[in-house]
Amino acid sequence: MTEVRTRFAPSPTGFQHIGGFRTAFFAYLLAKHYGGKFLLRVEDTDRERFVPGSIRFLIEELSWFGIQIDEGPTKEELHTYGEDWDDAPGLGGPCGPYMQSLRLPKYKEAAELLIEKGFAYRCDCTPEMLERERNEQMARKELPGYSGYCRTRNVPADKPHVVRFKVPQKRTVSFNDAIRGKVQWDSIPHRDTVLLKSDGFPTYHLAVVVDDHDMKISHALRGIEWLSSTPIHLLLYEAFGWEPPVFAHLPVVNGPDGKKLSKRNNAAKSSDLREQGYLAEAVLNFVTLIGWAPGEGSDQEIFTREELIQKFTLDGINESSGVFDPVKLAWMNGLYIRKLPVQEFIERSKPFLEKEGVVIPEHEFAALAPHVQERVKVLTEVGAMVDFLMDRPLQRQMDAMFGKGVDASKAREILTLSLERLNTLPEFKTEAIDQALRAVATEVGLKPGPAFVALRIAVTGKTITPPLFESFAVLGKDRVLSRIRETLELLPQ
């Protein structure tokens, strides 16, 4: 096999959603599986819909996922486009420029070559003429499309014009899709499509063929929505005399509602997931499994990046649509959090604690971190688990204290006895606290669960926290006793 070269070629018309990044993941994993190169190419010919910051977003998010771009826009290319930030990576490569807006001479040269070879022609039909032609075709109940009026007119090059491809109508076109097998068209679903617009910018059809050829792309992975354009692209490769890449048209990624993820329906962005406390490696793993599996007989779901690279091939991609399931993503993220070394969990949690204003001594957080790590699915949950360590008045969920044999009178009994037993402990450590409080539950005639709920709310303010005795030990005797006394004053007589 020649060098495997894949590309992620997004349009900067918005901020890429997580379903779009799956294409990048697949292309990257395929290239690395075969020891090849992964390219970033920016298809920015639609200047009217350009969204400032979207190119920077793409590059920074790929970096967050740990995806190394082997070739892509240089700093100078990004600056020319207006994407000017100091720490922009200097990518580059032998096949640049990697931004289509900087490749216009290449497209013009390619279009002229097709005209010379008789596969394309200049067309000066006005929008009004095209609209009139379309209306007449529809009135005759014909399939609307360009009639080929300019095919034999020899429109001069110095007159405003577009360049159209001479699409053969009576021609069967077929190819072997790497995912779907043989795909065939007995007639071409296009009419003399435009290749080069009057402003010198190419359409997608010309640009993608020229760029993939120039950049030596071996495998073109793209969404299933581009399948209907493939006949045009194959005919263009034939007209140029070039070998086409292996095409792989990827299945759709749907949301939980069954609708395709898209920029228009506010699909989740990777930056949203990052802010919500998801780990990059968990998202990469999860999204890669939407439409791909490692092989028959394997039920493995958790992969390291190296394992994904080792196992990923196009044979594992399913034709059917996949679903982005937030519930499963949260479950998987929790698994990844629990696999982190404790110190790394602490470091990754710190930005989220800071953002939520949870300021606690580092040694106290470190003491409870292993217990918190076992209980959270996303890092944004960490703050709520440990904010009771802050020295500030508690907002207690008093109503949750009652039930299962505990009323205000019983709660007062539990807290009063606990205050006495804990106050007499010579060492305020987990094991001693455990023994003392279990004895209190027995003495008041309750199972430990209901009794401990009252104590948990009294000292932490909430029902969900790290383990009770470990939490008490970290808080220390003075703060625990003080909070129990405060709660006794709050209970109704």
C-alpha cells in the first residue's frame, strides 16, 4: 500500500459540532493505523458564511483531543485569513497552501485544462436566463437543470462567465465504497454542474478533486450526504487522468431525538463537553464508537488512544446511522475519571473548583479525592461533592433529614447523642468515628442509614457527599461539633 494520507476538510462556517469531529477522528485513526499522515485542509470558499474564530476553534479542539495534525495551514496562511493569534501552530507541509481561498490559481489552471481537453466550457448565462429556463422546464414537467445552451457557443475568456463541466447523461458510473461496497448510477444526477464561479472561486466539486489530488490523499472519508456528488468527482478524476482516492462515506450521527446532529440544531460542541467536565480521551473513545466497532466477537468499549489506532480499520464502520447518547457518554466518562491517578484527578478538578468558587485547603481535598473520584461522572460534579469543606454557613436540606422513623424529635435525639459521643473521642479518626456513630444508631433504635442521613445533613448540609466518617475526619472535631450544635438550634422543639 502507498502512504496512507487522510484529511479533515471542514468549512469555517460555524463551530464544528461533535458529530463533525467524528470524521476527523476516523481519518486520523486510519492514517495512524497505517503509519501515514493526517492533514487539516480548510475549505473556506464560502466567504459570505465565514464565522470568525471557527478555524482557531478547529485547531485548538483537535489539539485538546490529542490529535496531531501532520500537515495544515501555516501561521502565515492563518494570518492572511484574519485568524491571528500569538500561539497559532506553525503547521505547513509540502502540499500547501492548505486553505482553499489561497489556492485560487490552482483551480483556474485546472478549469482551463478541462476546457482545453474538451471536458468543460465557459458559460455566460445570466441568473435571469437560468431562472427562466428552469421555469419553462417545470412548466413542461421536465426535470429542471441546465440545458447546455453554452456548450457550443465558445464564450470568450474575457467575458464574465462561469466554467461548467460537460456531464455525460448516458453514462453508467460505479465505484467501490470502502463502507458500502459497490455503488452504481445508471444516469448522472447532475446537469453540467458549475466548476468555477465568475468570481474565480471554485465550487466544492472542482476544489475537492484538485486538492485531494495535489495533496496525495489516499482515502477520502466524508459524510453520506456527499455520496450523490461522487459521480461528478469520479468523472472529473477521469477527465484529468488522475487516480481517485478510496472513498468512504460515513454514516450519519443522530442525536437522542433521532435527528441528524448539525450546527443548525445546536448539536453539542466539544468545547461544551469540555466545560461540562468531560475528559478528552473519553469523548474521543465514545465518539469513535458511534458507527464503528473493533470487530466481530469483541465487546470491548474502553480503549486507549493507542488501542484505537491499533484496531481501527474501515471494515469496522457500520453503514447504519449511530446515536450520540449523552447518558452513555456520562457513564463512559465516569469510567475514565476512575482510571485517572488520584493526583491527576485532583489537578484536572482544580479549574472546575475554581470556576465554581469552591476554595478549600489542598490537603483536605486530597484526603477526600479518592472517594470523590469514585462517585462523579463529570468534573463539574466535584465542587458540589466537597463544598461542605468551605468555612461558610451551610444551606441544609433539613426536610431530607426526616423519614424512615426519623422525625424532629428523633433527629434531636440522634444529634444530641452523637455530639456527646464524638466530643469524648481521644482521636478524631475515621475508625473511631465509625464505631461511635454506629453505637448511636443502635442506642436510638434505628438502622445506621436513617440515623446517618440526619448526621450527614447536619454536618455537610446535603444527602450526597463522600463517605460520612471520612468526611467528618477531614472536617475535624471542632467543625463537626459546631455544625451539629447549629443544627440542634434549627430543629423544631
